[in-house]
Amino acid sequence: MIGRVCLRGCIAGVATGLVGACGVLHAAAESVRRPAVVAVCTPCHGVDGRGVNVEIPNLAGQPGIYLREQLLAFRSGTRRHPQMKGLARSLNDREINALVGYFSILPPP
Ligand code: HEC
């Protein structure tokens, strides 16, 4: 989806002479592979890792080590939050790795 939208942008970019900048964006979008489990997070944290309201933190571009620690802390209950606790409990280590990898390499807002 990101790829397709950007591709259209790139075609427009050729016409307007902005193709250089778009090429970079396109390459970035291509390198971000979205694991299916991300769909659990996007209603709140957004598909681009930007919280949908001020009470929901942005995940995009946060250091992977930090994101992982937070998810493990929600899962174990050391960091308390009713919504995140329930969600984190349903995640296995492989899913946490995939989510951390995805959100940490998105461009920060
Ligand atoms: C129902 C909404 C909701 C969903 C769905 C949700 N989150 Fe959250 N998340 C929150 C809220 C609200 C906070 C802020 C918690 C707090 O204030 O301590 C948060 C905090 C976090 C944090 C800590 C961020 C920080 O800056 O400290 C991480 C990491 C996180 N969520 C990851 C995820 C992941 C990964 C998913 C998908 C598996 C997910 N969340 C799904 C609402 C949600």
C-alpha cells in the first residue's frame, strides 16, 4: 500500500522534477516490511507509528531497545497500563521482535 501510493507520487515526481527526493522516500517505504501483528496496534498508534491522539505515544523512530523494554514491562506488569497490559500479554517474543523492528525504523514524526 505504502509502496503503491509512493509509486504514484514518484510518477508525479518525474513530471515535476522532484523525483530525487521521492526516490529516497520510496526506498525507505520499501525497506519497511510491516508484520501482520502490527494491525493490532494501528487503531491507537497509527500505521505510521504516530499516536492517534495526545494520550497515545508515538512509536515511530523510538529506539528499539526502549520499545522492547516497554513491551516486556507491560507484559510482566512492571509498567502498568490497562490497555497495553492486555495487549502485551497476548504477544510472544517473536511478535515483540517484529513489532520493535517495524516501529523503530519508521521515520520519527
Ligand atoms: C487501545 C489503544 C492501544 C492499542 C491497540 C495499543 N496501544 Fe500501545 N499504548 C497505548 C497507550 C494509551 C499508551 C500509553 C501508556 C501510558 O500512558 O503508560 C501506550 C504505550 C505504548 C508503548 C510505550 C511507549 C512509550 O513511549 O513509552 C509501547 C512501546 C506500545 N504502546 C506499543 C504497542 C504495540 C506494539 C501495540 C500493538 C501490539 C500497541 N501498543 C497497541 C494504547 C494502545
